[in-house]
Amino acid sequence: MSLPSSTSSAATTPRVLSGIQPTADSFHLGNYLGAVRQWVALQETHETFYCIVDLHAITVEHDPALLRGRTKVAAAQLLAMGVDPERSTLFVQSHVPEHAELAWVLGCLTGFGEAGRMTQFKDKSAKQGAAAATVGLFTYPILQAADILLYSPEPGPGERVFHVPVGEDQRQHLELTRTLAQRFNHRFGDTFVAPEAYIPEGAAKITDLQEPTAKMSKSASSPQGIVDVLEEPGPMRKKIMRAVTDTGSEVRYDEENKAGVTNLLRVFSALSGTPIPDLEKRYEGTGYGQFKKDLAEAVLDTFTPIRERALALLDDEKQLDLTLARGAERAGEVAARTMELVRDRVGFVGRGR
Ligand code: TRP
């Protein structure tokens, strides 16, 4: 079967959906280089949906005022980092109630044991003591599957590519999402395109500045191990200068023996676009001091304008709310269409008109 020659570009543009939790006062260097920078780049080639997942943020105990503030701060930072609301649909998850609705349906297709095998749940629940873990934390991956599948392109001939840019730690959740999409299709007829995890080559894996073998992480790293996007320039510079380096004085990429320097080389290369071997050459014989100083400048050059833009956006709350409302409207249209199909397929009676 051949495709019609006049396939419109909207029907063939690959689609992307990704989400980020509003659980910190600021995103960090790892979020930027590992995720958001790719989100921005994907705007060039994909139809992009980016979601601030506040429903996921309440799967652990939270403070309402903090959540409200952090959701706006998250939006302002995403915009400041280059997510363009004209090209991307940027929205808050709780603005589109279909996320919770589809999660219910998918939950009824998920085995209890299947959900119990999710390693992130096991890690997170172990951390807070298994008895304190909520059902919401247990079903977190199902809500994530709903986030994704609501924006599935329509399956059919000339099927569209559906990518979900995520970190390595989200692979298992993506596998579950694919399984649920296929299971739904099998039981109720073709409805979803199974999404593919998209772990872009350019995404740099950034580790903790103080513990360079561990991922830079909001929940696990110490404040000294994290560079926050919204951090003031002074402290930001200090953190880079105090980053753990390794014994010796050579600026050399060596994951096993020089995890600290290797991490800094990755950051430097990702921010400056200079290949790592060129950086190694440039700092041959100079020791760590000059290397870190220059790296601190590169970090400040990137984040100072982002910080200023984010603060300006937060200053105009009305405009920010309006941007998010527009995003919710666009997302809501797609989500409503998908959900209508889902309701029909599973056999819910339509509301007669
Ligand atoms: N679980 C993801 C994380 O912790 C966040 C997330 C929620 C997400 N929904 C999503 C990521 C949908 C991609 C797609 O990083």
C-alpha cells in the first residue's frame, strides 16, 4: 500500500511529549543539559508537547503553597531556557483533567504485579519507609503512561513517529507505556501509537559535583553538588571552583579513574560546543585551576541570561498565566479527542446530545 502523495506535513511531522516535575525551587544543570536543551532543539523537527507534571508532584507529601510557586517557576524557567510557546504546547498537567481520567482506564489494564516491578517505585518507597508510600506513588508510572498516550498521534498507514525524550532512569516507565498502548490496541482496537524512548546523543549525563559517580539529582545530591539554574552568579562560580576533582592534575577524560574531571569536561563541552579532546589539549599542563575558572565562566554565560529572563517572566504573572492557559487549551483539544475515542472503545455510553 502506498501513501497518498499529498500527505500534509502536519500529518507526518514526528511528535514529541515530555514532562518534568515542579518539585524544586530551581531546575539544575543536569535538567538543562540532560533534558530541557533537547526539548528546545526538538522544536525544530517535531510537533512538541511539554507538560509540567503537578499531579505527579503530589505522589509524595507536599506543601500546597510551595507546589503552586514551583509550578510557575518551572514554567518561567522552561520559557527562559528556550521552550517557545508559539511552537510548543507548554502546559500544566492538572489543567487537562483527561490525564487523570486516562490513568484510571490504563490502571485497569495494568497488572498489580506488573506495577510492583517498577524499580523507581521500589527505590522511592524504600527511601521513605515502605509503609509511608502512597497508592499514588505506586500508580505514578500509569499516570505517566496516560500523559504520553493522550498525545499519541492517530495510528494507521503512514504511522507517525512518537518520541518521548527521557533520561535513562525512565526507560522502564516507557516500556510500561508501550506495553499498555499495545495491550489497549489489542483489546479494544488500534488507538495508540506505541511511543519510543528518545535518549538523544547530545544529552549529557551530568553527575553530582561533590560525588561525581552519582547523578546530579534534586532528591539525592547535597546543595554543593548541584548547580541551580536560578542560582546567583557568585555562589554559582564558587560551586564550580569547589567541585571535586581527582588526584593528579591532568585534565583528562577517564570515567573510571577521574570521574570528577570527566563530569566537568562533559559540562564544559556541552556548554561550549568544544569537543572533549580539544579541551584536553587546551588544558594540557595548566592544572585544574584555570580549567575550572574557564568552566565557571561558561556556566555563568549560559545561566545569567536564563536567570534574568526567568525572573522577568515571573514578574509578569498575568502574562505567564495566560501563556499556560493557551497551552492548556491546545493540549486539551488533543486530549479531549483521544479521550473521546478511548471512552467509546472501552464501551462507555456517550452522553446523548
Ligand atoms: N517521571 C518523569 C521524571 O521523573 C516525569 C514525567 C511525568 C514524564 N510524566 C512524563 C516524562 C511523561 C516524560 C513523559 O523524569
